[in-house]
Amino acid sequence: MVFEEDIPQKQMLELLFPPSLDLKLAKEKNLCDGNEFSNEYLYIQAFYRKTFEHYIVNEIDLEKYNNILKESNLRFIPCDEVKQNVYQRLSKLGFEFIYLRNNIHIERLSKEDIELIKNEMKQNIMSEEELFDFIRRTQSEVLSQYDIKTGKPNELVKVGYSLDGRKIAWSNAIIFEIAHQSEFNDKGGYVDSKNEVAKYEFLENLILQMEQEFSEKLDLPVSVFLK
């Protein structure tokens, strides 16, 4: 079920990177108002994101890793709301540190699948397993980044997820991101610079562990970025 608070504001879509949502394709699926995505598009996208996140927490143990950060003696601090990026604000996983980093391209769904979602939002008739089957069938199409040269899926292509080029992943990867904030004193310096270095080193090892475990479990490439 999708609630009003689940729906992104239209301007939030402009903050996504890479900016891969396809307005032209959305128009072909009658999911636009003029030259912008319609409210219906936003509702369907929110439904898909929420359903996918519900599916993914049943497939992999994200909570375990969120709790590792939450309970660490290194004092990881969740980001204040004003410091959260658009992906963390949109996430419905309910975790302080971990959120989904993929774009949700619901305009790529067939018209039949779009109608299926619209009917489900109205009637709520599908079982959990039926919803999960729907996600398994469509997730590669909806979450992948298409090859910019061909406009089609290409599992052999890597994609940049940041302007500085430091966040790179396979185009068909499931992507998560970890966000935390450092501790600063009144003078703007670190409260404990050694602890901040230790946090970074700890996260490097944790991310490698997460990527390996999740990739094996999902049988898909999984990348975990650090905000």
C-alpha cells in the first residue's frame, strides 16, 4: 500500500544521478502531464520502490549490517535530515544508515504491468509471493542503467553514479549506499580524527563483505557506496 508520505515531490526526481528517467517513454505510456512526470507516475514509482524494498529485506539481511553500524563502538551517527540525499529521503527500508541507491524506471514496464500495478494499488488483491514474483520478473528492467550508446540493457557496461567518477557499478547492479556523519567540535574540526579514520577503514571492509554476501545471495552484481 502506498501512502501520501511515500510519494516523492516532482522536483526530487531532478536530483537523481545519473539522470536516467525517460520522459519520452513515460509520455508514450501516458504517464506525463505536459513535459513533466505525472502524479500517477510518482504513485506507481513509489509503489514499485516500496514493494522492491519489501522484497529485498526478505532476500538479504540488510538489518544485520545496519545494526553493526548502529551498535559499533566507533560511534556511527545517522545523517541529520537536512544532510540526507534524495535516495535516503525516498527510502522506506527504515534503516538509519543503509538505503537503496538505484533509480526506479517504471516507464520501462509494459502497459500491462503498469495496469497491474494500478489495479493492485486500488484493490490490494495480490499475495506477497505474487508481488515478489512480479519484482523478480521486472527488477532488471526497472532498476538497470541502460547503455547510453544503445539505449538498451548491457550487463558488460559499468555506469558512473557520481559526478566525481568514484562511484561506479555494473549497469545491472543492485545498489545500496551507507550514509553517516562525522563528529565535529565547536571549531569545526573532528572530535576524534583517529576515530574518523578508523570508521573509514571499518566501512571499507564491511562494504566488501556486504557486496560479496549479497551478490551470492541474489545472483546479481551488488554494489555498496559510501555517501
